[in-house]
Amino acid sequence: MAKEITGMSEDYSQWYIDIVKKAGLADNSAVRGCMVIKPYGFAIWENMRDQLDRMFKETGHVNAYFPLFIPKSFLSREAAHVDGFAKECAVVTHHRLMNAPDGSGIIVDPDAKLEEELIVRPTSETIIWHTYKDWINSYRDLPLLINQWANVVRWEMRTRLFLRTAEFLWQEGHTAHATREEAITEARLMQKVYAQFAEEYMAMPVIQGYKTPNERFAGAEDTLTIEALMQDGKALQAGTSHFLGQNFAKAFDVKFLDEQNKESYVWATSWGVSTRLVGGLIMTHSDDDGLVLPPKLAPTKVVIVPIPKPAPEINDVAEKIMRALRSKGISVIYDTDDKKRPGFKFAEHELKGIPVRIGIGKRDLENNQVEIARRDTKEKTMQTLDNVEQYVQELLADIQQNLFNRALQYRTEHTTKVDNFADFQDVLDSKGGFIEAHWDGTTETELKIKELTKATIRCIPNDAVEEPGKCVFSGKDSSRRVLFARAY
């Protein structure tokens, strides 16, 4: 099976596609740029979604749902917002089909043109803030902390499964606050929640920072981000949290009476992550043998394989192990397919990224032991039957930590400080990764660097220290280093 996967060093892009398809995560659909998420891929997304949902609710947020369709006039109310999304919008113009008069098939009924076109949501700020006008009247209605799990459509021309598709699944939080300070605190809180999820559950280290004005979300006053580094040295924007100021409140006339009975516009945030996290998970950890999953997000944490095939005494031990592991909340399956040889099964479960494999043979049972293999390092060990449950628990925790440490080491080794443009270009082409370099703060320089190198400013790190220097491109004064990289 591994031979069916293109080597990572040979063609990284094809390696990624091979893993997505061979591991049964997703397929291309009949609609260009869209994907079919297969059960195994969706199970990974469900685990992500469920954990994030718990974290959102722990911070006081509740779920709601808003319409898929947005009146076109809504988008025009916030100028920067419509400019940011205009080229990506799918537009509904008619509401009915009919049989062609000549019998050639189905056509759009020309008499069914909508009075106002509807936009298939690229994001929901406009429809939600139109709704909030009816929900918010007084300071007693604030803060309003709402999240939505939904799908969105952005008409992408160049797509890649999970990473960039015309339709994708995501969550979008939309909150309203009485003060600027409360809204900024909310945006920062959600950035921390995303970072915690990425590092503790995805085992994917991230840099927390904020975007330059040129890279901000359309309509935002500030955009906070978490940036991860993939194994090909490219960055992935893994989640964003936006401080929207009062822009949308003013656009949709959302005001409230404060405790002094004074009328004011509310302050807003929005924040979201999407199914691109599944792509990030693949590219952070996987190898030439297939998917590698951190245990906390793996749909199946342990697989038991009988050697060479099922037998009554093997089945009894397997059942006992499964009961013990499931009692600890550890998902486990028993592969009883006697049409496949053990070696084929091993390769199949490696391809799926199952963190731990337990092999049980008659000879092993005679010695009161089983073989346990870990997916991340391929190491194997023999464990006595009375130690399996505890060993597996400890092993899963160790795999989770090892994957994070391995990814962090890669990021550390591929983060480089440069002080001139020649070195900047050389590092990008020969090594890749994050580049810490001075920038003069102008959009002109930012765009010129992007034009010449395809590298963008991923963020200004939250913990960036004052460090006077000269811009890597223009030579003008700079007060701190920012983080550059080529990115997905």
C-alpha cells in the first residue's frame, strides 16, 4: 500500500493527494472545486468539531443557525467587506426550472428571476448583524456570544482537497459587546482557544500573532491568527479571530442603551476554523506509509490484529482487551477479516494512521504476552496481558506528545533569522519554513516582496520584542521582526 503513495520528497503535492484518497478521507465531486468527505475523513472532522464545540461552550458561547442565502444588498452595506468577497461569491438569480419548449432538457425559467439576487454565504457577518438588530436593545442583552456550525461557498479557482475548496465546512463565531475592550478581549480569547486546540489535540505547534493591514479580514479592524508550519516548509493559516470594531454595527444600525440610558453602537468580533484543519493534520504528521494521527483525534485509537487469523483463544483475549480499553474511553476495533493476511492488515491500518496496533498470536499467548506497535515511530514491544491496558494508555499519551515534539522540532529547525534580501530569497528556495525578518511597515514593501518571492507576512507574533533594525527589502527603519513564509 505504501508503494501506492508518492514519496513526500518526490512530489509533496501528489503525496498529499495520495494520502487523502488512499486513506479514504475524501474524493473530488461532480461539482468542480467541491469535495465529498468520506466517512473516515468525516469522523476526524467530527472529533475536531466536538472538541472545539466543548471548548466554545466552556467559554460561554452557544450555538445557533442562520440562513445559507444572503440578500445581495446586505453585502453592499460594509464597503471593505464586499470588496473582500465580491470575486468569490456564488449568486442565485432564479428560483425555478422548467422543461425546455423544444424538449431538449431542463432550463432556467426566465419568468422566475428573483427581485433581488441571493448570495450563497461566503461568511455570515451581514445576515447575522441584520438579525442582531432585533436581538439587541439594552446592555442587558450583551454580551451576545453565538457560534454557528455551517458550510460556506467561496468560488475558488484553484482547489485542493480540504485545504482550499469551493464549499467547505466550518464554524463561525459572531459576538457583540458593550465596549471596545470587551470585544478585543473576546478576539484574543478565541485566538488562545484555537491555539490550545491546535497544540493539545492536533499536536500541531502554532505561532500566535496578528495580521498586517493588507492581510486582515475584509471589514475587520484587527485580525488575529494562528500559523502552523507544514512538512514541506510552507505555512498554513489554521484559524483566525477578528476584532470588527463597530463597522458592522454601524452598517446594520445595531445600537443598545447603556446603564446611563445612552445609546451606543455595539462592538463586534468574528472567528472561525474550517475543514482545512484536516489538511493541516495530514501535512503536519503523516509519512510515506500514510496517515499519522494524534490519538486525541483518531477515530480509532487501537486496532487488534489476530495472527495469522482469528481463533477462539485469540478472540477471547481480544474481547477482554477491548472491554478494558473501552471502559477507559479508548476506541478499539478487532480486525477479524480472515481474507487478508496480517502483513496486508498492518499496512492497511498504518495507512489509516491508527496510533496503536496490538498483534495477538497463539505463540504469544503461550507466553502470556502480545505485541504492541506504535504508528508514529514504528517501534514494537512485547507486553504481558495483565499490563496491556495501562501500557496502551501511557503509550497513547506518549504518542500524542511525541508528535507535538517532532513537529515543534521541525518548526524550530526551519525558522531562520535573515537580515538581507539575498539571504531571504536563498532561505526560501533552499530551506523554506518561517523567516524572521525586519519589515518597514508599508503595504508597498509587503506586496513587492510577495510579487518577487511569493512569500507573505504570516503574522506579527504576539510575543515579538522591540528590536530596532533595517527592513530586509527597503533598508528603511524597522522596530521588530515579522514572520514571513510561503503559504497555502
